[in-house]
Amino acid sequence: MSRAKETSGKKEVRNKQLKKRKEKAQRKLERKENGKNSFDDMLAWVDEYGRICSAPPTSENKSEVKAENIEISVPKGGKIKKETIIKGKILNFDAARGFGFINSMQLYDSVFFHINDCSAEVKPGDKVEFETEKGLKGIKAVNIKKVS
């Protein structure tokens, strides 16, 4: 069966695609033959100074490490210093939804607050004192008191 109305341009494109496929198959075959590395050739070792090397470390440089001495995460609350009272200014407040944000120079960022954590009614521009606590989505202000 012959190709209907095959122009020379279409023929060249088809031949180029066929040539690319053959070259790709050839490269794949070469990689399979040459790439038969052993597992030992793929290993890398780290010496006592943190440098990657091809030989395993010698037993004379090894030291015993107790599992209890390895810290994997941030230490729990005991080492973290908390500020008790922080001063700030109400940046914005949505009375319909009951939340807003307080801008504080001590924290260099705005802090979320909910109306349930306020002791008095607040509006944007009011100066307040508050404490911080970790909420579901980050730091939030609690025990908010209006300052005159």
C-alpha cells in the first residue's frame, strides 16, 4: 500500500523521525551494555570530616555514640523563652466574623486574634497588650487588654 500524495517535505520529516527512533534505541542498547555497574561501585562513604570518599572508613577513627544523646527535633518548651506581655496596635478587625490582626514591633509581624480572647470591645487603631500562644495555623494573641 502506498502513501497518498506524500510530498518530499512529509517524506523528509518521516525519515528524520525514523532516524531519531533508531538512534534512541541504539543509545539505550549501549547504556544497557556499558552500564552494568556493580552495587559496590555505586556506594559512597563519608569520612569523619564529612567528605565523600570511595573507601569505607577505618575502624580506628570510629567513636561510640549513644542514641539518647542524639537530638532529632527542637527541644520541648523548656528552652524556649516566652515574652509575657506584648504591646501592639489593632491593624484590622472584622466585627462580623469576629477576628482581626494586631501589629507588634516586638514580634515584627502581625498576630491573629479572635474576639473571644479580648476582655473589651476593640476597633482598628486601638492600642492593646496581649500574650501569645501557638494556635492551629501559627501564633495567635490571647488575653488581649485595651490600653489607653
